[in-house]
Amino acid sequence: MNESPLTALFGYFAMLSLFAVGGANAAIPEMHRIAVEVMGWMTNRQFADMFAIAQLSPGPNVIIVTLIGYHVAGITGALVATVGMCGPTCLVAFGVAHVWDRFKDAPWRIAIQAGLVPVSLGLIGASAFVLAHAADNNVYAGAITAVTAVVAFATRINPLWIFAVGGLLGLSGWL
Amino acid sequence: MPNPEAAPGATIERPSLYELFKAFTIVSVSGFGGALPWARRMIVEQRRWMTTEEFNEAFALSQFLPGPNLVNFSVVFGLRFGGPFGAVVTLAGLMVPPLVIVIILGVLYERFGDLEVLSRMLSGITAAAAGLLIAVVAKMAAPMFLKQWNSAPVIAILAFAGVAIMHWPLPLVFAVLAPVSIGLAWFKR
């Protein structure tokens, strides 16, 4: 791993984005594996914190790559990581959007779409598992995760309120 | 190059580039905890640029494509309603405001991240964020797992186990399971 951090950031996120079917959340375990285990850019805890900051920020959750880039190489790193994550897939989206509507009823298109849904779902589920594992260091944090999951599933409450409650409970020193 | 055949709502006037940029900026800065609900609200309910069905189709395409779903969606939507320049402005509207906000937050975290207070607060929010993601997965999985069982839930469980339990690299899991899953879907038609 002698390459410069910027090259590594760009190459890694560009590669990851092209495999990240299911969106940014499906790619979280792979980001974690590279950033923490392979490259040693940050600790488990720092990664979990960055996910929390990305969730706190408005906008698409993919913004976590901006934080990782910033952590590794400052503002330039933030921009390089973001462009790496979004650039190649935008070009793909641009090209595919042109032809996709034309094959709306084609059997191969229907099969591709039906086949990708379960894979993508399993990957997003893995993201949830990895994050809960990193965040839940004790029984209270585990309880917050469990209660949040139930409340968010059963009600239409704005998630921001749940984050506020979680933050206050953390502040109170229980976690 | 504009592509008039791609705008199905022919009665609706094509929004200007400025309107597209403004709409996606609003979606972006409102979208705490994910911007998808806000995008749908803006495009289907407020601006009425797309019907529910049109939105669902465009988003399905964005999900099918690799990479961040909403980023893809902004390109698909912008291209359809404003040509290549439309795609550029919707993407910019979606990404630039949160980019600035998150870098400011990142600077604050790097400077104060080791403070006990912020770190304790973040540990509570992280636990909640994990729960929120679990709820989203449950909502998405419910239709697939409650219908009659076929290969789809098995594929989903295999993908989950490969990445979460076995810690295999995501590209490997994807490269093995996706062709199998697409093949099964093909023969099930």
C-alpha cells in the first residue's frame, strides 16, 4: 500500500461505487472493512461516529465518503472521495437512462430487476448488522437500537426526534 | 440534447434549470435520515412533475444501477426533464449543500471529536441510527418474506450472511449471487 492516500481514496471509492447495488448503505460493510481493517485509516469507533455524523447531516447518506476522505486527506481528500464515489456511477446512470425506457417490457430487463432486488436487500441488512455491532457496546446502547427499530418500523415519527432522544441518553452517560 | 420522448407528462411544462436546481437543493437540505422521502414529496406531491407510477419507475431504475440511489435518481430525473444540463444541475443541487455542511461537521469532529461529551452523545445517536436502518430493512423485506417462499428470501439471506457473518468482500458476494439470482428470476418468468 505505497500509493498516495488520494489515489487510494479515489480508486477504492470508484471501484466500490460500481459494485454498490442497493446504494450507499449496502456498501457500508465494505467501507468499514477497507477503512478500518485493510487500510487502518481509522478505528472502529471513529467509523461508527462518522456514520452518525453522516446520518445527522441532511442529504443523501453517501455523504459518509466525504467524511472518510476528509479524515484521510483534508478538504482535497473529501472532494476526491466524493467525486470517486459519484462520478463513475453518474456516467453509468446517464448512459443507461437513455436506453432503459426503450426496453421497458423486455424479459431480460424484468429478470435483471427481479434478480437484483433480493441481493440488494441482503446487503442492506448486512449494513444494519455491522453498524449495530459497532454501536452497541453495552445493553443500554442495544436497547436504544432495538427501541428505535420498533418505533421507526411501527410509526411515521420523524427520525430526527429519535436521534435527539438517543443523543440525550448518550449525553446522560448511560452508554 | 433534449429528449422530448422521455417526458411522459407532456401536459406539464418543462421546469427551468433554475427550478430543477432549487428543488433538489431543498430536497437535499431537508433530507435528514435519508433524502428519498423528501424527493418523492417534492416531485410527486408538491411540483407534480411525475405521477406516483413514473416516480416509482424512475427510482427503480436508480436502484438497479450501481452506486448511491439518490445520486443516480438525480441524474435520471435531471436528464429526463432538462437534458444533460438538467442532470448536472440536479446532481449539483443534491450534492453541494450537504457537502459543505458535512465538511463543516467533519472539521468540528476532527477538532472536538475526542471530547467526552460529543463522543457520548454520538454513541447514543449511532445506536439509534443502527436501529433506524434495521427498521428500513424490515419494511423492505416484509413483502418478500411474507409472500410464498421462493428463491428470493434465500438469496437475500445468503447475501446478508456472506457480508455480515463471513466478512467476505461485497464485490465478491455480489459477483457470485447476482448472476445466480438473475438466472433464477429468468427461469421463473
